Amino acid sequence: LLEDGLLIAAAEEERFSRKKHDFGFPHQAIDYCLKEAGISGRDLDYVVFYEKPLLKFERILLSGLQTFPKSNAVIRESMIAWFNEKLWVKGQILTELNIPDEKLLFVEHHLSHAASAFFCAPFEEAAILTVDGVGEWTTATMGKGTACWEQLPDGRPGAMSSNDIALFSETRFPHSLGLLYSAFTAFLGFRVNNGEYKVMGMTPYGRPNRMEDVYKLIEVGDDGGYRLNMEYFSFHHSTKRTFNNNFVKLFGEPRVHESVFYTPTTHPDKDHPDWDEATAQVNQHYADIAASVQRVTEETILTMVNHAHQTTGLKNLCMAGGVA
């Protein structure tokens, strides 16, 4: 909740419901923010939602139809979720806050990411990079942000005269650096959209000696654009697996979730209480894969950043999104 550009309140529903990653309608978080300001929904100038639900629904529906009948379960589960709740979010917000239609705005997901970075940054101009799993269709963008202030007679900045974000290129689903990383998250025994940080934690104990294999899954251009080799993935048509048997043939059997993790690099003196050399070597294999996908991700981001710098000529950079 913002008032005249100042943050009044911010909250996530999970803080009140005690459900981690609670994706239900944020009744309690909304109530908290309004109470902090001492206002009601009718006092709001605008309410802004972070994506365009109909565009996202279009992507889910068309992607499902393109891969049918393999995507039968995806279509079924998606339709249940969307027709039960997600398609009606506009009505929910209008009813919850008791506001007229014209006060409710829907913004593209990656523009929301860009705004979250640039509008909080201390820059008058900046290159912008957004990278995540997927928004509506978009998985990454490059752009430029510009903010100008009128100058007061004493030289201090006055009112803002312009405030603009222009996103000039994008990568679209199913080609996604975030979904590539998430496939390895699942392969390494962690929960997608939850355990990616654990892959990063595993990375320092590995050697990036499988990068050549990771690059069989992604092709990166000089301009930072990339394409996934979809022969290795199933996230676009499966509710249960993000990668397929071709992926397993290339990298071996997936790591079992919650299995004990130690390697010759975590315990060089072999002083782990459950030390077993064979287990340590298997875990080293997984750590090497983690290090490899991490390095490929970093190299790809740096390629994108370099292109953004060359295109905009700006030294300031704002990044946002799950991958960023």
C-alpha cells in the first residue's frame, strides 16, 4: 500500500494463514494493509494486479492443446483451478474492496517485475532485465527505465515529470531459463518453486564439469536470447515431471528427495557420522550437476546483461524475477 509514493504497509497472506506459499486470495493481508493506513477500500485511488489472468489462461489452454493427448492431466487440473477461482479474480477484488471497475488495473507480469526493480532504484536511467519461470507467455525481458524530476530554483529535485519503462525484447514460453533451472531442482531432489536456493547451496561443493551436457538443453545467442531443447523436458505437458527420460539418460537417475547429502568436498576428512565412500561419490555427481547448471545460468544472464548494456548504453542495471 503506497501513499504519495511512500510505503505504508506490505504483507503476505502466509504471515496470517501460516501456510507457506499461500496462493489463496489474500483477505487477511488486504485487511492488515488497510487497517495500517486507517482507510477502507473505497479510499483507494487504484488497485493493481501483477499479471493479466486471461493472457495466462490463453497460454495454459493453447499449450495444453498443442501437446494433447499427453497434456490431458494438465488440461483437466488447470481447468478445475481456473474455473473454480483464478478466472474470477477481477470480481473477487472488486467485491472485496468495494471499488468501481475503473479503479482496478491489470499489468503484465514482467512489467510488474521491471517496476518492482526500477521504481525502487535510485537511478534516473537504467537498463532492465527480468527473468523468471513464466508470466503470461513471457519468461524474460530486456528494457530501459527513465525517470525525470523537475528542478527547483535551489537545485533540488521537485515533482517527477516523467516515469517510463519500455521493454523492448522478450523470450516466450516454453523457452525459459527459470524452467530449465527448476527441472534441475526437481532432478536434484528438491521441490520446484521452493528448493532452487538449495540447488545454489549445493553448487559450491561441486565442479562445473557437466556444462557441455547442460548446453545440450539450451542454446544461447549473442543477444541473450535462448531456446530450450524440448526433447529433454515435460513441464509443458505433465503435472508430475518437469524432465523426461532423455534427461535421465543424459544425467543419470534423479536424486531421492531428502536423502542424506555429503561429499568429499563437504567432508574432506571423511568425518561424517554416516560416511560411506560410494554414497559420497554419488552425491558428488549431483553436486557437479548443480555447479554446472548454476554456471550455465550465470553465463546466460551475463550474456543478456552485456546485450542490454550494448543496446541501451547505460551502466545502471535493474534486475527482477525469480531467476534474477
